[in-house]
Amino acid sequence: MRYLYLIVVFLFVSCKNDVENLSYLSPYTIEDVEMPDGLTAEVGALDFMPDGKLVASFMRGEIMIYNPESKEWKLFARGLHEPLGILVEDSTSVLVMQLPELTRVKDTDGDGTADYFETVYDGYGLTGNYHEFTYGPVRDSKGNLYIALNASSSGGGISKIVRGKLNMDGKSKRGGMFSVVPYRGWVIQLTKQGQVIPYASGFRSPNGLLIDSKDRLYVTDNQGDWVASSPLYYVEKGGFYGQPASLIWTEGWNQGNPFELSVDVLDSLRKKPMIIFPHNVIANSPTQPVLIKNNDYLKDFEGQFIVGEMNQERLVRVIPEEVNGIIQGAVTPFIDGEGLRKGNNRLAFGPDGSLWVGQSDHGWLGDRGIQKISFSKRRMFDVKDVSLLSKGFKLTFTEKIRNVNLDSLVQVKRYRYHYHEKYGSEQIDLHKVKVQDILIKGNEVFLDFESMQKGFVYEIQLDSLFSKNKRDSLHNKIITYTVNELR
Amino acid sequence: MILLDKRPLKIFFQNVLKINEWKVFFLILCACCINTSFLFSQSNENKATIELSVLPGLQFDKVRFHVKPKQKVKISFTNTDDMDHNLLILLPGSRERVVAKANRLGSDGHNKNYNPATEDVLWALPILQGKESKILEFVAPDKEGIYPYVCTVPGHGTIMYGAMYVSNQASMPDITIDGNIPESRRTVEKTATVAHPFSLKPPYYYRTYIEGVSPAAIIMHLPHRLSYCWDASSCKLVLVWEGDFVDNTDIWKGHKDARSKILGNVFYNEKVQVPIEIIGNNVKNKVAFKGYKIVKGGYLELHYTLDDVDIYETIKDVEHGQALLREFRILGLEQNVYFNYTATPKVEYFYKGKKLVGNKIEMKAEDAQSFSVLLKLEK
């Protein structure tokens, strides 16, 4: 009899859990796209054709077209050299950023496969180093294109025969990424009129470009030498973003090897990240950002970016904010696990609002293949917006908050990073931030601090936050905000 | 009792007559006799059947297997690659020696199936072309040991090999530390079995890194076992080779410096600055790559400009792979040009049916608007 009682209690407990779980239905589903036999599905790029078909490129040089309705793959082109970018022009033509050049790949005879490969731009240098990846193109509303060129890796060398003018000043005697042929480590603008403009320098491994609806350019970079923790940069013409090698290709550069300049000088030259993705907290290798725009399922996040992450089963969401004319903002996980793989190298929104994620490893940490994330009208209970206050933050959530007291549920700390030649940086000047007051007003939470300091990342950890109606816990529980400018 | 399938048996006897390999013959005769008695005494002993095929990047799909001494072995070898491969089973420790001897067979190698006359070779299958299958049956040596198997087609033997473990105990060392198999296979990971989601039927091409050429290389494999490399930086044909195409295994791994490895024999290496040179004052002869079209037959029509003149070059193999046809179209040409080439032993250039001498020929503007030259390999 005693046992029966225990069983009844047990059943009651499990039912209760089930109820909680049911109310925690995921607002999206992740499905694996079946890939063609024989394909090594290291995804280099994704985009959509006007008719809704997916175009994908792969590291062994294939470009393939997928019909989401019939679920069939068709070969469009082959033989390309590490194609890491695709921009669809029209139903027969795509721009492909491959290692040696930007190429227009076109089907001129209407048989569904490309037969014309027109070199659009190959005016940059190549040394044969394995790390000379090329990214983009993205296009602004005026029709200008932007591409980014990876610096060369000290993990490899250079060939006897290179393309472009060789200048060994672009290499540090102490190692690290280098730029000994033109424009390695640069973002290049190709104007609609055909001009080539070296646009911004200081990049290390800029594996992701985005143009927002105001024609602003954003570029991600990867942690390493001179890059303390992976950043997102708001890129402006003429800017230098921190990795010194590329400086030698600045017009009129007369200061020799930029690695011989003092760290203070370099620090004064550089533009700081708009957002830092704290290493081991948010992302370790961010990839392509995509803009959330007119998406019926993601209205709460309009104007924000989703960014891929190579090293974890994660996508993150960037919440930009302009403070006194400076663009900065917050970042929080968007999807964490739940069937998502690692190696999230490329992202593209489908015409139906679904998000397609292409994965790669190519000798690094990652996975292979393509996954489709379909959203439902069910809202995720998540942070919708983050605003900097003069001494604190205002967090806006997608739903009203049930909790009446958050005092023990919010933890805040702040830290910053070194700017130095060493690979990566630990968090320095780490302090716990005392939250003096927490005010809950509907779906808003006001955090009040004693003071606020520039140049720090503020990390806000939330726990057991519940929405008023659905009783479900907050989807993602960590938010970091990079404070470059005070309110 | 059939020791070998018909062709190797024939080759074997030819070899015996030619090169006096009585020792091997004797050894096999002994093995045969021993095995016969063995069969009578233990007729329930199983035959070891090994299915062997080829993975991309010069590797056997199985890099090791185990048999017992004196066990009957049947190897069913299918060449699932687009390159030629043979199969030799060798005495322990002799692989590098045999591979070197096979390489030294030189131009005679193909006729001899790259099977050098040496007692190190125990059993062999001749060259199998793509999709061909053959069976090799033999009785495993009575002496325990690690017997290498290898493909000795030139360039293959240093990486395309495996190990037959002959021992009474059915144990093999941990694969990750097994020094008898290629380094790339000392892993428990599975290797992809095909290179692409389509079959590779020449002509086909890659843009890639390749040794001795700028990093903007275009390489193409032609239908009759000729291949070329055209450099998109200097806008010219730079290498021509015969035999197999390239091994992309390393370059496809990523995350380290690597090149596509040429598998054939390079017989033409262009040294001239510009193959087509405009004659005149104020001529810079500056090139710019413009792209290419895939034309009839799957060939590439490569396009570049020389100063402001558009030049198109299409390269095909003709005369059953004995010659390379270079077809040029030059638009809006007003001046005379030189066609420059590198004088190379065993290579002859022909223009309008005539053999060229020296290293250049002058052409009148009207002749050069559309012309072709033949690059022939002297046999």
C-alpha cells in the first residue's frame, strides 16, 4: 500500500513536469536537408533564386541548386576554387566569390547549367597560402559590391610564384597573420561604375559581411592575434580595424613594417568592435550575419541580425543600438542546441521566412550539411530589445513578465580585453556589477547600477524569468552588451 | 588447383621464362603442395575472401586485413577509380624497394604492368582500368609476417598500399599506430568514397593551387589522358602532362598548405612571358584574365586581353592523345604578332602542317585572327 502511494506521487510529479514541458514547446523546428550522394557537403555559401530555389556552393568547387518542393538537387557549376560567397543576380546568373576572383557564373543557353564564367574582379594578391579565403559579395542599394579578403596564415607559407606585388613588410617577425600581397586583410568596394576602392583594413579572418537597410556595412572577424575575442565591426570607409598586417597597403603608407609600431599607436589608429562576442560565453568563431527584415515570424526582432557560430551548436542574435551616433549593442544566443549542428558557416532566409543554415568544417571544428529552421507563429519568450541607460539597462521582453521580484535572479558583471599581438585575450578588469534596483513594468525590466563605464562588456545573466501568460521560462538567459559610448 | 587467375598466371610464366624466377616458382609450388596436404587434413578451414576497391586520393578502401598462414585467400579487386591501378603482394619489408624498381621500368613500365622482375613480388594483378574487376587467388605464406600490398603505377606506390597480416592470432595492432599502413589512414574515421556528386568524365577541370604555377591555376583533364594547366594570372598555358590527372586529397582537407598533386608525366613547361606577343612600338603586352566559356565537347574557351585586344584560346587533345591542339581567336587585331613557345626535347610544334623550328613564329595580323598550333609529343 505504501508503494502504491509512492507510485501515485511519482505519477503526479511526472504529469506536472509534462504540463510544464508542453507549455515549453519550441517555437521552431530544425530539419536536416537531404544532400546528394557523393557530395562532401562543406557549405561555402547559400542564397535563394527568384523562383525560391536554394543555390549552395561547396568547398570542392560545386554549385548546386535545390528545389525545396521536389527536394531535388541539380548541379549548376563545378571546378571552382573554394567558393565562399554567392549573390544571386537573376534566374540564370550568380556572382561567386571564389579564392582567386569574383566571378559571374551564368547559364547562357538555358539548359540549367552554367557555361559562362566571367571574371568580375581579380585585382588582389594571392600567395598560395591555405588561409587566403575570400568573402562576400554583399550589395548596397546603390549597386556597389563589397568583398573581404582573409589575411594569410603563419600556419602556412607562400609560394615561389605569387599574384600581385610582394611586400614582406606586411609580416611580423614574431609570427601571426600576414599581408604580403595587396589587400589581404581588407574590405574592397567595387562600385557600380566599375571602380575598385580599397575600403577598410585591419581584418584577420572576416568570414561574414552584411549590408543593413540603411546601407551600413557590418563584418565579423575571428579571435586570434590582435583580435581579443571575436568581434562584429560596423565598417566605415577608411577605417582600420586592428590587425596591423594590412596597413602596408594603405595609400601613401610610409611607416614600413606596421608590426614595428607600438601597441599604443596601433590602438589609436584602430576602430573598435561595435560588438564583441565574448569567447566561451557567446561565440568563438562567428560567421555570416543575416538581417531580420519583413519576416512574419520574427517581427519582434525586426532590424536585428542573426549570426552563425562555427564552434558550437548555436546561432546568436545581435541587437544593434545607436547611442549618440555610435552604433553598438547587445548579443544573445538565438538557437542553442535543439538539433542544430556545429559549423554554422552560412545563413540565408528562404522566401517563406525559414532560415537555412549551411555547415562546414574544412579541417576545423564543425559539421557538414544544410539544416532548415522553420518558425511558427508561436512567440519565443526572449529578450526583444536592450537599451543602454545612463546607469544601467532597459531590457524589453517579447511577453509580459510574471515575476514580481528579480533581485536574486539577475547577475551582472563587466570586463574588457587586451589589444595585443598574442592570440586572443582573457577577460581583464573583471568586476561583479551591483544591481541597485530592478523595476519590472509589464514586459520591461529596468536595471539600475551605481555607475556605468565605457570600454567594457556587460554580461547580464538571467534566471527563472517567467512570462505572464504562458508561464514558460526565458528562452535564452545570457545577454552581453559592448559599451563603447555612454548615454 | 588454381593459384592465380588466368592473366597473372600467364604473366607469371612469361616472367619465369624471361627472368629466371625459379625461386618464386618453387616457393609457390611448395605452398601449393603444403596447402594440398593442409586441405586434406583440415578441409573445413575457411577461404578468406577480401573485397578490395579504390577510394579517391590514391588509396585502397581496405588498408589492412588478416589471414592465417597457409589459408586460401581470394582477393576480388575492383578498380572503382578513374585512374589505372595494379595490385602486387610482396615479401615483408620490400615495398619501397619494389616501388623504386617499378618506377625505373620507365617507358617500358606500362607494358610490364609496372611489375618489376624481382623475387620480392609474390603475386600480382596487372593494370586494371576504371570499372575493371579481377580476382587473385593464392595460398597465404606459411611464414607469419606483415606482407605489403601496393599499386606500383608511378606516383601511386608511396601512398597507395596496405598490409596483409599473416598470423595464427587474429590480432592486428591499434590502427592509429600501425606503421604498415599509410599515415592518412591511421584513423578510425570513415573516408568519403567518392569525390563529387557526379561522375568525372573528361574533359573536366578545377581551379586550384598547383606546384610551379601561380595560385590562380586552372587545370583540365582531357579525354585521352592528357592534362594541362593554364595560369589565369599570366594568361597562358604553362604545363602539359600525360597520364593520370591530379590527386586533390591534401588540398581538400583544408587547414594547411597543400597543392593539387600532378599524377602524370609533365612534358611541356612554358617559359615564355607571353605566348602571343603584339609586335610594335608602344606595345606593353599586358595581360588581363576575363574568364572562360564551356564550349562544345566540354572544353574551355579561355579569354584574356593583351593590351586591349581580346584573345580566346581553346585547348583540346587530338590524335588519340598524342597531340594538343591550341586554337586561337584574336579580335580586332591590327598588328602582326609573334607566337612564342618553349623549345622542348621530344615536343614538336606544328603550324599549318609544318614543323616549327626555334622558339617563335611571326604571323601577319590577318592570319593571326584565327589560327591553331599543334603541340605533339614525340614517341
